[in-house]
Amino acid sequence: MDSQPVTTSTRLDSYVDRYAARTAGMTASEIRALFAVASRPEVVSLAGGMPNISGLPLDVVGSAIGDLIQHHGAEALQYGSGQGVPRLREQICDVMRLEGIEAHPDDVVVTVGSQQAVDLVTRVFCDPGDVVLAEAPSYVGALGVFKAFQCDVVHVEMDDDGLVPDALRQAIAAVQASGRRIKFLYTIPNFHNPAGVTLSGERRTEVLEICRAADVLVLEDNPYGLLGFDSEPMRALRADEPDGVIYLGSFSKTFSPGMRVGWALAPHAVREKLVLAQESATLCPPQFSQMAVSAYLTQHDWQGQIKELREMYRERRDAMLQALEDLLPAGCSWTIPHGGFFVWLTLPPGIDAKAMLPRAVTARVAYVPGTAFYADGFGSSHLRLSFCYPTPERIREGVRRFAGVLEAEMELRETFGATGPVAGLPAGPRSGYDAPSSDLS
């Protein structure tokens, strides 16, 4: 009897049946789905949070890497420690000191970007069904990790001053009353991605007190903390709570995302578990990238470079906020970031950001719908705009194109009387903008 041919669909179905249950949470993010479109030169991308590295001194970087290969190549191209290069860990402590953190290099674990640090912490702490508290909205990359590890994400409201303490208390009480376990609070206190807001100094103390009283660990993700536009870096949560906060940092925003070098600063016992998790995942973080970053920090005025980045991003922020003020129709509101890369925009009632996106792409402008930043399907009346990469002129052109799409959408809604869902929690919406006159010191 002749055997029947095995079709591709049959093979794929067979593989699907073998997948672990946790793969059900592994889905492509809405940002990744935009990459192919947003990278086209005719499209003004206000979507991705790609750092602008055009101002980096590539001659200095090239020289440092050349010297590294010439004098330390055998070491740089070899396997390294699962915890990271000792010299770089010392320098990371110097970087964190700018935010009030006094740490020992032994408690630093170098990771492949801070994204891997989120993964390792979740791997160490979370079982399926455990609860992670996260701001509403929250970073899409972290939400993807939590979903992949089968965590239940409970969102906590934000406003102009960041995470709302009363909302945090209520969320903790509700979860505990349900008998579920809270493993940690995930927070981006500075220049939030995607909301653009910053946790106020008064609330930092209150949030720490709430978490301490409830025995909730804090996972402080801080990739943008040194990129404030109008003031010196704010004091980190970790600076005031060494035993209750795991701090995550990255060189992706202040040096090079392509190097993929981040870190976690953790209490001693946790650090040991993170090293073991690192070794099981990658054996060791790339030795070459770490030594290249270390050489850059040694040979270049990296603090002066960060100041230049702050000025560049502030100019782009100003261009975006002015364009929003000049061009968007009534009924829109937005946050006013004092650092970082992002503005969080709230649309007029009845307008769905995700449904409108194909028309925006046709008009050659891209953004990220707000639903990407919620674990529960909310956020349809919001979207994230990024000002970090395009020039000020391109930013204004992108906002002009977006405004045209939005106005056409509003006219359609008015003509046909259609209404759409208004979902999600606005993260401190504001409208109106006056360009700041303060200078960086």
C-alpha cells in the first residue's frame, strides 16, 4: 500500500502539538510587526524607540575597538564569566552613582541588554499564574516576557506624576484578597516607555513604603534615567531601598544598542540566582561587547557625550510637542516628557488607534497603537509617538501626515455616526505646550 505524502501543514500541526504550554504566550509584538513598513524611506516612523547614534564619536569608538583587538584580542574574543567582566562592573557602579546608588561590583550581573535582565528576573521568580504588577500602560518588551512565563499582569494606574500610590495599594489588596501571589512590581520610574511621565520624588518614597509593607519586590527598569532634559538625574528607587529593589540598567540608550550590554543590580542572594540563570541561557554575556563598552567608558568623556544626547533629544522633543500643538485637531491630549524618547497621545472619543493604523501607513506615517502596551486589550484610544530618531523637520512632517489621517477619520465618524471603543487608562494626558527656556547645566 502506497504511503500518503506528508504535507507541510501536517508537519506543522505535529510540531504545534509538541510545543510547551508557555509558547502560547509567545506572540509577535505590534511594534515588531511595524518594522518592515516603518523602515521604508518614504515613511516617517514615529513608532520605534531606536536611539539616534549619529552623534557618537565613531572615530573614538573605532580606535578603542582597534586597540582592544590589538592588545587584548585573545581575551576579548574568548568565553568570559557568567557574571560579566569585572572592570565593566566597576564602571557600571560609577554610572549608577549618578543616581545616588552606592553598590559593589560583586552585586552587578551583566546581561545581553536590559531586556535579558527582565527575562532572567522573571525566570528566577515567577511560576505560571503568579502576578506581576505593572504600570498602565507598560513596556511592551516586558509584557512579552511576563506573558511567555505565563504570569498574570495586573495593571496599576498612572497620571502626570507617574504610578498612583492609592491605585497601587488597591491593586495589592485585590490580588492578595484573591489568594494569588505577587512576585514583583515592574516599574519604569523615569521618562516612562510608553507614557513619557516620571514618578515624582514624593511618590517614590510612598511607593517604596507601600511595597515594603506588603512585602512586594520592586523591579526598577531605568534605561532612560540619564537622558533628562531639564534637570540632573533623579534619585533611583534602588538608592533608598537596597534590599527590596532590583535595578536594571542599559548602555543601549547612552552608548550603543548594537553592543547589547545591560545589567542587573540585585541583593546578594538574588544575584547568585541571576548568574546561574544567565549561565543556563547564554553561558556568558559576550566578552567582546563588554570590553568594548569598558574601553569606551575609559577613553572617552562619556558624561559629556550623554549631555550632547540630552540636548539632541530635547530638540526633537520640542519639535514634536510644538507640532502636536500646531497641527492636531481639538479633542487630542498628550503627555509632556521631561526626558527619554516618547509622547503618549490620547485620541478624541470614538477613534481607535489600531483600526486607524493602516490608513496612517498608507499616508506614509507610522506610530504604535496603545493596545501594544496593555496585557488586557485596553489602550485602543491611545498611541505612542517616538521623537528620538527622526530629525525635527521629519518629526513635524510626520505629525502633519498623522493629523491629516486623524482629521479624515473624525470626519468619517461624524458623517456615518459611528462610534468606537474608548478603552485604556490615560497616562496623565495634557494638551498645550510652551517650549522650555531652561538650559542644561
